[in-house]
Amino acid sequence: MVSSYANNSVFLLLCLCLTFSTIAFGGNFNTDFNILFGDKRANIQDGGNCMTLTMDKYSGSGIGTQNEYLFGRFDMQIKLVPGNSAGTVTAYYLSSQGPHHDEIDMEFLGNLSGDPYILSTNFYANGDGGHEVQFYLWFDPTNDFHTYSIDWNPQRIIILVDNIPIRVIHNRQNIGVPFPTRQPMKLYTTLWNGDSWATRGGQVKIDWSKSPFTAGFRNFSANACMPSPSNNCLGFNGGEDKGLNGETRKKLKEIYSKLIVYDYCRDFIRFARGLPNECRNRLTDHPDEY
């Protein structure tokens, strides 16, 4: 009986491994990423465990994963540009390619010394974006490293800061709202000039006398599915947060009530003729969605 149970357990484990034979764990900046632009401004250190991105008046810098993923959880510890970072954008995001691309964004919008950073979140599905929700953080993200996470499966996306959910986006394809479920995406992190819009709507420009600007990155990890002809990843949920319990839902509501800067679902000027479908009765249909 014990031998039979053990054999069945080994067989089940083997089947699971074969089903998701393209799961990616961990991460290394040397072996898992390519430098996209900026040359030596993307400085990989400590055997690939950490990295800095730098921007000067000639160029920013950025890296992207070699592999494409379809669902999973992606964690990165980031220390943002200190001091007067107005006009700079530090981005951490998933994206596919082409005009009808999918994308899940975390963009950190720099600001004048003493003013808080803004974390802008957004997603695109089949080229359809415009789902911005922006937050103040409850700490100074330039003093130390903090963990920023994207947890994505076919049913929902959770965006987390230090393992605290700040935004939940449910799949609402049933009411005609596009959701990223079909296009594999690479993970990118970049530092670039966004002073045409990033700080106070573009009113505050980059002070190049403060350059170079540098952000730090370390401890990247991905528990994610890499699709193959025999695996569409639709049954994969590598994220630790498959849903929200009562405590995390309470934290989510507190963050949304106190730290929200902009919510497209509350922009009655932009949507003067009526809010998008997913915004209507949002709290009634999905009380944990923001």
C-alpha cells in the first residue's frame, strides 16, 4: 500500500512537471536579461544579482528578459532615483510586441526634491490601454530597496508593493473588456526621459545639472510559465496571491482611500459621456477591485 501510494505520488509529480515543463524560477541579470539601450549605463553587478540603470543627458538605459512569459508572479527590489528626480520615469513592466500589444505597467514618476514619487499603474490588452490608477507610496522609495510585484493569471492581475496589494484587475472579457490572456510578454525595466508628461503634467522638466540619475535593482524573481506548442499556460497560477483574504482586502481599501492620486474610473471629465463598462458598478461586482 505504501509503495503504491509513493509510486502514484511520483507519477503525479512527474505529470505536473511535464505539464508545466517551461516554468521559470528565480532570475539573474546576466543570464536572463539583454541590455536594450544605454550600453554601460546598464551596469550589472555581483554576478548578476543586482544592477543599476543610469540616465544622463545623452541617453537613458534599459534591459529586458530573453524569455517571454504567459502568466506568473514577477518580483523586483528597486531603489528609485534620489533627490530632484523630476521628469524621470523608472519603469517596471511586462509587454508583448506590435501595435495590438498587451502590457502591465508600473511606472515611477519622479518629482522635485521633497515631493513624493507617484506610482502609475496601467494595462493594455490587444492595444487597448487607458486604465491608469496612480498612487502615492507610504514610504520614501529612494532611501532603501522595496519589493514591487506583478501577479498575473487568466482571471486577474494583482499589483503589490512589499507584498501588500495596491490594485486588483479582474478579467471582464464577459462584458467586452479586453484582458491580457493570449500574448506572451517579456519583462522590462527602464530609466528614461519622460519630462514631457511625467511631473505635474510636463510642467516640471529634468534638471540636467543633477544628472546622472541612477536607480538600483536587485533580487529579481519570476515564478512564471513560458508557453510552448504543447503548453498554453492557461491553467497556470504561479502567483502566491490567488485571491485576497479579509486582511489584505482591508489594506487594499485603506491604500485606495488614502493614497490614490488618479483613478480613470473616477475621471468624469475624461469620460463625460459615460464611464467605461468595467467602471460601472465596479465595487458591487468586485468589491476587491481597484
